[in-house]
Amino acid sequence: MKKSLLVVGLALMLIVGAFAGSFIGAAPVASAETGAETVNSITVNGSSSITVTPTIAYVTLGVATFNKDVVASQSSNATKMDAVYKALSTLGIPKEKIKTVSYNINARYDYKDNISVLAGYDVLNSVQVTVTDLTKVSKVLDMTVKQGINQSNSISFGITDAEREATYLKALANAVTSAKAKAGALANAAGVTINKPAQIIEGSSNVVYPPMYAVGDYVKAESAATPISGGELMVEASVTVIYNY
């Protein structure tokens, strides 16, 4: 009986030893595989900017009216704004190119002896006019002032969606070329060889932020035409490129 137990014990020890040996032998293999996955790489950033001439102007115009009676203030505002729409129509600008950006009615109070007294109501109606013929921008400003525009305005310039897309794609391609040149210079200096990019990451978005110009309050509309210049816009693109060697 004791002999049998001894044989069984020795057999179990041999089985456990075999399992332990298999685990110990596997560890170097896993380490070797991990080392094989290590890749040397060069990471560079490339950027490009393209200057374009604006083809669209966005003009913000506002009509403000005041009256003791809110209905009368609204009515006066509507009449003046209707005249503005008609003036824009004579310039070939349809209602589809005019967008209301704000419409506010606010009570105005006078203060006497620390007591507020209702004086009347201010009504402000602001619209944004899209002008696709930049030669008409000055006329838009001057003609609408004659019809009741009496608020500080602003002008921003831009380009069409198709123009923005085409220009951005060109800038994006230039950014990749810039990154390739940088990677080549680094690889030559380090004495290594790079091939095609392993990864290209777009770092910019297809957005153009046009500069804003304050037009100011136009009171003397009878004077010479308001001079307007669209200046230039900048379309920028950037990428991150990874090369393995």
C-alpha cells in the first residue's frame, strides 16, 4: 500500500514539473514577439496656407425704432425695413439672400429720483445680406441707409463652398509635400531610409475665418460712396505624417 502511494506521488510530481517547464519555456518566446513589434519611425508635421481673393460679402444691417407705444414702434420698424428690402431688390438682391439675424423688443425706462418710469419701446431688426457681386457692396450700404438703416453694421468676406473645398484640398496636398520634405531631411541626417507614409493624419478643418470690418453708423448717406475693400483670405491646412524605417 505504501509503495502504491509512493508511485502515485512521484507521478503527480512529474506531471506538475512538466507543466511548469512548459510555462517557463514560453516566456522568452512572448518576449521575442513583443520585441519584434517595435517599429522605428519618424513623425513630422506639415502645413500650407493659400491666399485667396474674397468673392462674397456678408453685410449686417439694422433698423432701430423707438416709440412710447410698442405697436407704433413695431409698425415704424416694419415700414423702414420693408423699404430696405425694396432698395436691395433694385440692386438685384432677392429676399433669399437676406436673412434675419435678430429681432428684439425692449422696454426703455427713464429714472427720476430713483424711480423708473416707462418711456417707451425700442425695436431692433437686424438682417444679414449676402452680396455675390462685390462691386455692389458700397451701394448696399449707402442705399439702405437712405431707407432707414441706422445701426452699426459689420461686413465679413468669404468664398463659395466650391471655392473653399478646392482651395483647401490644394493646401492639404501642399501640407503633405511639406511633411515629406521634412521627413526626408531627418532621414538623411540620421542615415536611415524611409518609404511610403505609414500614417497620415489630417490636423486641420475645411473652415475659412474671414476678417470682420466694422462699418459704423451711416448718417450722411448723401456723401460719396462708401469705399469697401475685401482684402485677402487665408486658407490653411496641416497634417501629421508618420514614416517607418
